[in-house]
Amino acid sequence: MAVPGTFLPPVLILLLLLLCGLGPWVECVFFNEEYMTCRWGSRETLAANYSLYYWYENRSPVVECKHYLQDQDINIGCHFNRSETVQFQPFRVLLNASLGGRTLEVHSKRMELQDLVKPEAPVNLTVRNMSGNQLQLTWSSPYSKAHCLEHSVKYKSNKDTSWTVGEHRANGDIFSLPSVDYEKFYTFYVRSKINGYCGSTQLWSEWSVPVVWGNNSTSKGTAEEQLRWFWIHTVLIPIASCLLLMVLVILLVRMERVWVILMPRIPNPIKNFDELFSTHNGNFQEWAGVPKDVVESFKPNYSENICYVSELPPKDSYEPLWEGSNHPPSVTPGSPAAPREHSPYKNSYLGV
Amino acid sequence: MSHAFFRSIFRVLPLLLALSPVNSSGCAMGNRTAEIRVKYENILSHDIDELVNMSAEYRDRCCKNKKHENSKVFFCNDTQEVGSLQTMACSMLRFFQKQKIGRELRRKAALVSCGTLQVLQCRCERLRKEKVCMQVNTYHREDTETGEQSKKKCNQEFCELKENISSLRSCWNKFEKIISR
């Protein structure tokens, strides 16, 4: 449930918008030093009853705007005739916004009208051929003081993708293009601004009506040629590529010969040994194809009995077992016994 | 015969007054508009732009809604542009000794003042501009630290100087527009 008093008064909303930089703010433009308009928004901004007052500091009294600009009965700007404008004098504006019985005042910053001038676009653009493949572009300006203007020229040929833009303070209304291609088709635009000697503004005029130079026939053919290239690049080439790809895929799938060449089989070693076990019963020499005489040569042609060798256990009493010896060996405790000449293997029978 | 003598004397004096240079009592502009225009466009206008940019780097919050005592300085009177420029330039020279303003800004402002007076060949009535202009040329640059500190301090003298700079530039714009017809 809405609590009374929680809704902000419309004027406070307006003030809030103003503090956030979203509220009405006066912007003035002095068009070609002939007339000036100061605007503060459209009907999309907060609908209120606006009135504008202006004065020149230390010079004139405060005066209300005589010619309002309206949008659906809402004042959105003020129109000043030339007689109402004075340059090089500090100019101030006060905007009153009335809403719901309350009034909000918006003071503009101090302005000087020479810094708000927006000249008209240059006219009568003319291109001349000069020597050495040079082009000279000239124009005239509706602004009365041409020496206070600086100009910007933008141009491109039919082969260029982007505009070339240059700014210069021309001595007179002349621009030279050093070298041109007679096979190309050029388009030129010019705009103007008050230069720094006569004011301090960033307001450029609108771009002029263009002037063209070059081979006229190429201009007509250019559109057709561009259309043709468009069809080739965007339609024909992709379709052809897709068709070629499909043909290749079909060929690969259907023709195994081609597939085998492109994707050779990796040999499986187990198949090679399959015959060893299934046909030759594991006989490696037979499977390997070793000749019979070689196989026989490895077989031994003698027989040999197995000789069993065992060690006799040592006896408790000591008996000399050697022959031809009159001196019994002296035995000291702990000392190893002298090696016997009698080998316990003497009694063994070694088959020869 | 005596009445003829007095008539001739009384005619000449008003004639002399009528024929005296309209622009200023301290300037010898003569017929040098082309020369003045060349010097302004090629040299002085760039110094003025630099001075304006330099002053914009300083804090100016304390300058809002300030009324100035000497309002004469800030008018560029119609048909009196040279005299107005002379007044503004001589007034701006006063700030060269104001210690509360950053040194580089003071020096640049004095440079522009001296340039204006030199181009228009004007003198200052109360100030020895030659002495000040000599000092300007021999002034040393301040170190960066003190310069940055002075930019953060807003004071009324800086506000007056800023006002003076804006008026001088505006008056030069007006003069240029007139002499370049």
C-alpha cells in the first residue's frame, strides 16, 4: 500500500535529474551568424512549463525569449534573431521550469556568441585539372568572413575503401591533390569551422554537396562490376567449393582403390604368425623354411650319460687318505685342514 | 586681424583633437594592420592558446559567482579594440608579481601581455612595462613539484587573472575579425 508523501514532487525529480546530468540543459548554436537557437530538450524530457530569460553581462537588462520553439505545446527552445545577438560579450541564460506549482531555475554557464558560431556548408565546389596530374578543388563560403574559416576536405576514389580526411587553414578556399589516377573516379566533400584567430569553437558546418571528377564510364561500369564480383565472391565460389567437397567425399567412399591409396592399411602382425600355429604346429624351423640338413646338423650325433655328482659327508675320525706320504700332517686347533690330495671324486666313475 | 588669429587657434586645437588616433593615447598603431595581423596569427595567437590551456589546469572552484572590482578591464569596446587590448595587457602585467599564482602561469601571462603591447606598440600608463618585460625574459623555470602544488590552490587573484586572460583572447578575436576584412 502506498504511503502518502513518499512520492517525490515533480520539481524534485527535475532537480534530481539535473544533478545527475540528465535534466534540461541549455545548448545554443549561432547559425552562420544569422540567427541563434538555444534548446533544452524535447517532449521526451520531463514535460514542464519552460521559460527562458537572457542577458549580456553589464550591458543589457534581463529579457524573456520572444520566439519559443515548441514540440506539442511544450517549449523546447528559443529562437534569436540577428538583432538580438551580440558577439564578444558575456551572454547568460536562465531557464525556468514550472511544474506542479513549483519553479526550478537552471542557470547556464557564461557564453560568448563568437564561440557558438556554426557556419553554413561551403558551396560551388569546382575541380580543375592542373599540370602534372594535379587536381585543384575550389569552393566558396556563405559565411561573410572567409578569412576566419578553416576547412576540412574529405575525398576518395572508386577504388578506395575509406575516406581521406584532411584539415587545413587554407589561404583562400583552395585544396590541391598532388597526383591523381585518370582511370579512377573521385568524390570530394568540404566543410568549414571558425578558426582559432576569430573564435574558440568546435562546431563544424555540415558537409557540402559533393563534387565528382574522373572517368564517367567507369562510374557506371563500377556498379555492374561490383555486382558481378559480389555474386562471384558470395555465391558462386562457396557453392562450387561445396560441390567439389561432396564429389570428393563420394569418390572416397565408393572407390576403395582410391581409399586404400589415401589411407593405406596398417599391417597386422598376428596374421603372419597364424600359419605357424595352425599349419606347422609351432615348429618354427619348418615355418621359417630352414632346410632339413641344417636342422639335422644341429642335432647331436653322440650320446652322453648323465653323471650324477654328489658330495660325501665328512667322517667323525680323521683318516689319512693319501698314498705315498710318510708324514702325517700336523693339525693345530682352529687351523684349516690341509687340502687333501685325495679327491673325493676319485671314487666316482666318469664316463668317457 | 586678432579675431582671425584667435579663430585659427581655436580651430586647430579641436581639429587636432578630432584627428588624434581614436584607438589609444598610448599606442602607435598607425597603418600597420597587415603587420599586426601577421604577428598575431603566426606568434601571439599560439601563446594565447597556450596560456588559456595552462590556466585551465588550475583549480577554479572558488571563482564561481565572483564579482570583480575593476570591471573596466574586461570590456572590449566597439571601435576601441586597441585601447581595450592595451588596458587588458597592462592589467595582466600586474599579476607577474603576485606570489599566490603559479610562477609559470604568471610568466606566460606576462609574456602574452608584453607580446600584445609590443605588437600594438603600446605603453602602460602606471606600470613600467619595459622593466617587467625584461624580467620575464630572464625568469627561470620553477621545479615541477612547486608548480603542481600551486595548481591545486584556488585563490581570488587567480580568478581575476583567468578572467583577464579570457577577455584578452576574446578581444583579440574581435580585433582580428575587424582588421581582416
